[in-house]
Amino acid sequence: VVPDWVGEILSPSTARDDRVIKMPVYARYGVSYLWLVDPLARSLEAFALEQGRWAVVGLYGDQAEANIPPFQEIALQLAELWAEV
């Protein structure tokens, strides 16, 4: 069973593998959405799979709220992600 969405929390030691190794694997298996969350940079990169390739949905930072696919029905409070960093 392939998930519709994957979220990866980046760290300095794994960020390269998450981008270079895992992203193509997720695309190959048909994961529809991917988020890369970087707590140190306070950023969230959102991607959607389009015709077998990742398309950038958006890059989000300390906005008060963000509606990000596939959970666009929910207003996410991104500042809460970084509260403990």
C-alpha cells in the first residue's frame, strides 16, 4: 500500500539522502504529496507528484497560517512547528 502523503523532517545529517535518494523512490512508487520540513531553517517545502515528477506546491516559513495540499482544508499554524526549536 502506497501512502498518499509523506512528511520528512530534515536534519543536517539526513537532508541530502531525503532529497537525493528518498524523493525519487517516493515518486517511483506513486506517493502523491511530499513535505520536507526543516526545523532549523523554519521552512516547509511542499511537493505534488505530476506525471511522475515532483512539482513544487509551495515554500512556507513562519506564516501565521498555511493551507497546504493534501491537507488544504486545514489552516496549519506553522509557527507551532518551530516553537520548540
